[in-house]
Amino acid sequence: MDDNLSLHIKKFNDKVKLMNQTNGKQLTLTVQEARNLQSDIFDLLSLCASLSKQLQQNQTSNQVIQVAIDGGGFK
């Protein structure tokens, strides 16, 4: 899963891991790190919304309608 994450999200994840390992109480980001992380998160959310929309469109267009004609009581 780590291979699919952006560089800035990986760096943030590494900082959180280090904080947890050292029982840290606070995590500090530089302004640039915060901007980069915000940008990557926004891109990720945008991709999720786009994929969700495509999935919904595919589900509605792939509906199967079955019609059975058996002739009823016709003889």
C-alpha cells in the first residue's frame, strides 16, 4: 500500500510513526510540509470522488433488464 502513497503523505506517516515510537505528545510540521500534505490530501480526495462518480455511472449503465415472453394463454 505504501507504494501508492504520495511522497508528502509518506513523510507525514513516517513522522507519526516516529512520534508513536518515542511516545511523543506533539507533531510539528513546517509551513511547506503542511501545504504539501494539504495538497496531496486534496488530490487524493478529488481522485476518490472521481472514481466514486465513475463507479456510480457504470453501475447504472450496466443494469440488466430481463423480459420473459411465454405466450400467456394463447393457443
